[in-house]
Amino acid sequence: MKKLKLWILSVKIEWHWWFIMRIRRKGNSLLRKGMPLSSQKLYYLNRSLSSHSTKALKAQSAYSRLSKTL
């Protein structure tokens, strides 16, 4: 059962990291095109990035806690 939970947590981690990398690429592209840092688009991207980063970190800490008990 623990191996299944570890697998599910690893999928969650990869899922959130995929979104993080996608959002960062989108943000870098907007910045290269001259979008001001105070724009609404960058604000919403940053909010989404923060959300996925928090979820990824929580899943990573849960994964490390669970892997120590094996």
C-alpha cells in the first residue's frame, strides 16, 4: 500500500512540476516580448506558479516522510 501511495505522490510531484515549467516558459516569453512586470497577465501567472509550487513542495515533503517509513 505504501508503494502505491509513493507512486501517486510522485505522479503529483511530476504533474505540478510540469505546470511550473510551463508557466515559467510562458512568463519568460511575455517578459522577452516587453510585457511590464506589473501587468495582469504576469500577476495571474505568478499566482498560478505560487499555487503549483506550494502543492509540489507539500507532495515532496509527504513523499520523503513516507519513504523514510519503508
